[in-house]
Amino acid sequence: MSTLEGTKINHLLSSQPQGAVMVSAWLADQGYSSDLQKRYRKSGWLESIGTGAMIRAGEQVGYEGAVYALQRQLGMSVHPGGRSALVLLGKAHYLELAQKKVVLFGESNEKLPVWFQKHNWGLNLDYYQSSFLPSDLGLTEVELRTFSIKVSGTERAIMECLYLAPENQELFECYELMEGLNNLRPELVQKLLKECKSVKVKRLFMYMAEKAGHAWVQYLDLKKVDFGSGKRSLVEKGVYVSKYQITVLKELEERANTAEL
């Protein structure tokens, strides 16, 4: 390897955080041609984890390092969301031990690269493509060991949980999560409710927030929120909540009513 090539690989490795994936197309844009990338792999500097993606040779890279690449190198909106975001934010402590599955959200037109889908990250990844919320609203940065990634903030994350309910997220668990969220920012909740395209999410969010007795609810202007029309049956043989025209689990309504006493 020439001195120039050695300088370039040293610059690359020193400029990129440890534990991060490096996407081939992005490397090419940075001046590292396909031939140069191939030589780096042959020389034992880089290691392929699938077509179009590499890591430092010998490194163990988690899904977070791949998300970093999607966000910073490819400009995608893919991010940990729902209860996975709440765990990363420290808002769902009792779920951490069972964190063998990670929930990711992205725009409805964003597909995960094949290398991301096929690589074994050591856990199950559920990816949901949806535009029910604006892609840039309600996100926050989480500092990891050597880099940071964007994840859903608490306000957005609980709405993503509700978006997945009841098919891919238990309603009762959503309520348990909501009970602990007594510090949500009403101005951000207001924006999210206003921009949210899912009637189900908006109705469930307000139903659970009110049942949990959170003080921040009083600062919301619900007249500016479109809750749609018509009834929504979320479960069979449930209890009908007339205020929000939704049918929920009997156990959930009973738990919520008990909490009010």
C-alpha cells in the first residue's frame, strides 16, 4: 500500500466513530473509490458485512451503528421508535431485560438496504414504514458509546406505540407506559396531535392520557385537533368509550377507572 493510500485509510478510520457502519456509496462520495475500498478489504483494514456496507475489520457492530450510517451517510429518516425509543430514553425500565426486539420507523417510501436486512444484528428488528407523523417532528439525539443517533422523543414514541396497537403492541402495555409519562411537553404534544394523520392514535392517546390523570393534558387545545368521525372498534367484545368513540379492552377501562379512584 502506498503512503498516500495509508494516509487516506488512517484519515477514514480516525474520522469515523468506532462501531459505525460505512456505506460504500457514501465512501465513494468521500473520495474512496470502489477499487480503493476493495484494496482496504484485501489489506485487512475493512470488512464487508454485505453488499454495499463495511466495518472496521474485527469490530463487533450493533444495529445502532447501522442506524448511524442510514441517518448520517444516507440521509434516511429511519430511527428507533415506539417502546425501543422509550427504553433508550430510560422511560421503560421494566422492558429493558426483554429488549430482544428493536422497533424501527421510517418514511413510507424508505426501504432498508439489503445489507441491513440480511445482516445478523443479534436481535430481531421490526421495521415499520409510515408517514402518520412528519419524519422530523419529535425526534431527539441519544448519545451512545462513540456516536449519537436520532430516536423518537418520549412524546412521539408513545404515539408510535399506539400506532402499532393492538396488532403489534399490546394496548394494556401502552397504558402502562403512558402512566409513567407525567412530564410530557404539552407544546410538542399539541404539534404532534395536530400533525398526526392517524385518528386511532389521537383518540387512544387522549383517552389514555386523561385516564392516567396527567397534569399536562390541561394545557392542550383539543379544539385544534381533528379526531375524525365515526366509531373505531379496536378489540372484539370490548368496552365502548363514548367520548372518543373507541372500543377498548375491558381490563384497560377497569384499570383506568381504578386509577381514578
